[in-house]
Amino acid sequence: MAKKTVLQGTVEEQAAQLYDMAVEAMRDGRYSLAYHYLKEIERALPGFRDVPALLAQAKAAKQEQRTLGWGAIVGGIAMIGLARSLGVDNELVLLALAALGLLIGFFVTLALYPRFKRS
């Protein structure tokens, strides 16, 4: 769980603190959090530093993460459905196939993502 931070100082100083937090979140791959911080900065001080460019980058990365996550989930569900339709009843085998489906779904989505992005 994220720790709560109390911002101090003027609006510009608070924006600088949020900016640093957003950059750190992006570096850690937490794009939704970075996007939230950057939106707050943009709301308070439009055009602050390179926030518009970082906002676009965070939004695109957040969408990519969401798409890859859904692709993995769909792959897992599809693999379980296929296994069940073939009569697999062993729960351990189903679990292993679900994990395999998640990986397959992730990598198929990763391979197709540039095409999703264009449309």
C-alpha cells in the first residue's frame, strides 16, 4: 500500500514534489499512479515542466499494461475452457494450464499490441 505524503510549501513547490513522485512511479513501472500525480500537477499548474509529455507517456504505458493484463486473463480463461471441454478434471492440471494460458495470452497480446495501438 502506498504511503501517504503530505505536501508542503507553495503550489509550485508542491507541484515539484508531485513531479518527483511521478517520475519515481514511472521509473518503477507504476504508470497509473504516475498518471494520477501528473494530472494533479496539470490541473494546478498547466504546462509545468514537461508534464504534458510525461502525461502522454504515462497514459500510453498505462493503456499498454491494461491491454497486456486483459490479454493474459483472456488466455487463461481460454485455456481453462479448452481443457474443460476436453474433459480435464484434475484441479492441479487445470491450474497449470491456466498459468500456461496466462503466459500465452500475455505474449500473444504483446506480439499483437502494436496492431491494437494503431487501430
